[in-house]
Amino acid sequence: MPRRLPRHQSAGWPTGAVSAAVAGWSGEPRRYNGRFRLSLRAPRADPLPMRFDLERPSQPAAAHRVGVLLINLGTPDAPTPRAVRRYLAQFLSDPRVVEIPAVLWQIILRLLILPFRGVSSAKKYAAVWMPEGSPLRVHTEKQVDALRQLLQANGYTTIVEYAMRYGTPGIPAMLNQLKLAGAERVLLMPMYPQYSSSTTATAFDDAFAALRRMRNQPEIRTVRQYADHPAYIAALAAQVQHYWHAHGRPDFAAGDKLILSFHGVPKRTLDLGDPYHEQCQQTGALLMQALELSSVECRVTFQSRFGKAEWLQPYTAPTLKELGAAGVRRADVFCPGFTADCLETIEEIGIEVRDEFVHAGGKEFHRIPCVNTAPAWIAALGEIVAINLQGWPVQAPHTHGAAAA
């Protein structure tokens, strides 16, 4: 005869009303005649907030698909003050970007920064806006198409999309879109070669926050950094050499310079343990080696300083101004940390930094375009993605058989 459980116990659950609560009822002890008894009552009629997003029923036939999500920083939807303010409000409200107490910072941001910076930044965006849209979005969409074709040509059945950390399309929306397309595994591929809390980490934060709201979560992998990946370094070197082949190589013997400009971050982040500075220096050293240049001929600098705090140095614009004043005839500037041209490379480097150099006495300024959709970079991107997809079912069964044969 089966052994009966002792009173007030249930198999697999602690004593008390846990099983009743799980079933949707709430247990509440009440005193009757000096004794406590458990009173079960139904949930209140008013609905409670849902903790998870609504999802369609699981479809096993669509399982086993793999998604690749390229992630970049973001861009306004239009070169207008309103669109730029909306974008900057989201960007500059990220605590990983601006590490200032939120209440104080929001007062400064809303009253002193957005009203004025929205107008000035909109003018800069308008100066670089392309017929198809924002340069960053245009180049990113072309990168997605090129990567799709490359992976497909190699037998991959992956779904390739892109998302922006700020603006549209957002990371949560694109993760949901990949799920709807049948992806149960997703590779997050930041387009930031060097890891930083203010770029890579915040992109992952946004993705993981979206996962917290999902009842049926996909399996996730992340690419943390590829600052020293041989294919990435080779793509950078090929881009510089390609530009020099078309526009002439600087006369380094006569004092011409190549400047490698990376996006800056506050120096405080370096002191707090962010590896970004070290990885930028690593990329710079490897690129100099690939181009066979010395530290006299080529320098690493940091751009886009914001605010009055000390940022990583040397700063790009003052460095170019000093070179122009020192009699350097030609300066070429290349941005290895940007995988697609954007406002910071086209306007800040191509216009503002150029003016600093020329007005100080420089004669010839060259902005070398980012890797964008250069064949060497798309090949490198495909190689990095393929390495991080290993072990996942990314190829059709007949492709596996053909490869094995």
C-alpha cells in the first residue's frame, strides 16, 4: 500500500500553501479561536501587469535556425533638430555613456545640452546626409547584404540582420524579429572592434534586458572584441594601401604623418578598468606593423571629446593643429575603430580636423574612408562570424555531407 504523505506536506513542494499559490491562488494565514488556519482566496479581478511579452505558440518546424545580429551605435532618423534631440536624449541618458548621478545629469541634459546641441548637431548631420539616408545606416545595410551573400555562398543558412543601440531599428525589436523568423540561436556581433563599457557592454545590456522579458528565450552568443584579429588587421591595412594606391603614398621621409584616430572615452574609465585604451593601442601597433611604419611616422590619437573632463589622450584635433604648425606638409587620418563611415569620421575628421590642420599651416589633408563594404573587411567579418558560430547548426544537411565528402 503506498505510503501517504504526512498532513500539511505535498510531494516536491515545501510545507504550506506554495502549491496553491503557484496554481494562481494566494494563501493567507488567519487566526480562528486562537489557532492559525490557511485561508485560500482567488486572485483579485483586476489584472496584474504582465511580466513577460506575449509570444506566438512555439513552432517546432521553424526551429534550429541561427541568427546573426550586427550591432552599431545608432543614428537619428532625419537630420532635423527634433530627430537629433530624440536620438541624443536616448544616447546621453545611457548610464554607461555618462556616469553622472541620473537626476543631476537629466537636469543638465534637458535644460542645457539638448536645446542647443540638437540644433548644431542637426546642421552637421545635414551636411553629411546621403540621398539614401544616414551614412551609418546606409553603410550598415550594405554590410548586412554583403555578409548575407558571403555566408550564403559558403552554404550557411543563417539569418543576418542589424540593430542600433540608439534609434531604430532597436536591439529588442530585432531580437523579436529574428525569433519570428525562426531563430532559436542568435549571435550578437558588435561592430565595435575594441571593447568598451560605453559601446559593447551597453549593447549587450540592451539585448539581455530584452531577453528578461521573453518567455521563450533564444540561445545567445556574444562577440566581445576582435581588436587583434588577423583578418581585421589585414582589412585595415588593405584599406589604407588601397587609398594610397589611388591618391599617392605620404612622403614619410619628408615628415608626412599617418594618424590613427579612435573614438575617445573619459580617462576615468581607463582608471576603473575598461580595456578600451589598451585594445586601441594594440590595434594601432599591429596596423603600424602591417604597414611597416614606425611610431614617428604613425600615431594613435583619440577624437570626439565631450565635456570638460579629461579624456584619453592625445586628442586628435590638437595633434593635427600641432603638426600643421610644426610644418608637416601632409597628414592622412584613418579611423580603425569605426567599421562604417558616420558623422564622427565624415564631418568631425573630414571637415573640423582638416580645418585645424590646414589653418595651422598644413598643406595636404587626407581622410581615408572606413572599411565600410571593402572586400577585405567583408571577408574578415565573415571569418569572425563563422568562428563564433562553430558548433551551431548553420548549414543545411546536404551542405554538411558535401563538406565531409
